[in-house]
Amino acid sequence: MGRTAPVRALRHGVLALGTPLVESVAMKEQGDDAMDLLQAARDVRENAYAPYSNFKVGAAVRAASGAIYAGCNVENVAYPEGTCAEAGAIAAMVAAGETVLTEVLVIADSPAPVPPCGGCRQKLVEFGGPEVVLTMCTTDGATQEMTLAEILPGRFDASHMDRA
């Protein structure tokens, strides 16, 4: 399995693997910040380890500091032991010492934008407020936006443990 170009720095302190970006019109209109998030997710998606499904997913989260952290799916022959792209991006954010995300983007080569799985939805709401925007993209440029409140209504959060 080949790797893409060497790691390079993007704006806002982002580290992502460098591959050419094919910009979607929708993301161009949102400005450079959205493009940085898309770039990071698109780049890291190429490094996904998906030998069983061949379904590569890239995710990027913007932390409260403005830094962008990226992750890709990592499959395992024992299917439940794989890791989702969103979980990888969150882990990178936490490993860097940050615990608040302000924006999320997920990209996959699919006919329609792919939402995070249930477990990743819960992981996202652990670190992001209900107003945080999740942008789901296809490699063909289709996008769909939802807030974290919309993707996980009735979410379980720390307030449920106030009596503990």
C-alpha cells in the first residue's frame, strides 16, 4: 500500500498528508477555513486501512484553538476491533491536549454523504456542543450539513449522572 506525499503544515497548525485537493463548489463558498477542514479529511482518507471493505473514510475536527485534527478508518480482520475515522480525529485532538471541538467534516467515496455511526455520534457530542456543525461529503462533491443535536437527539451526556 502506497502512501501519499510527506506530511506538511496547513493553516491553523494543522498537520495533514499532502495530496491534491479537488474543491467542491459548496466548500469553496464557505471559505478557507472550511477548505482546510476538507483538505485535511480528504488527505488523511487516502491513508485509511480498509483492506476488507475498501471503504475509506476521512474525518477532520476543528478544535476550539482553531487547530485541525484528522483521522481515518482502520479496519481489522476481527471487524468489531476496527476504528472509525471520527474516533481517530477525536483521539488526535485529545492527544494534543484539546477537549473541545467546534466543527466536524467526514468524507467518503459513496453515492450520498455518509453520516457517522452511532458510536461516533456519541463520541462527537462528548466533545462538541449541540450547535456544532457536522459536514458530510462525498468525494464527488456532494455535501450535507447537520448539527450534532440533529444527528443525536436525546443524547446521553454528563448531566445524566448528576446524582452519581
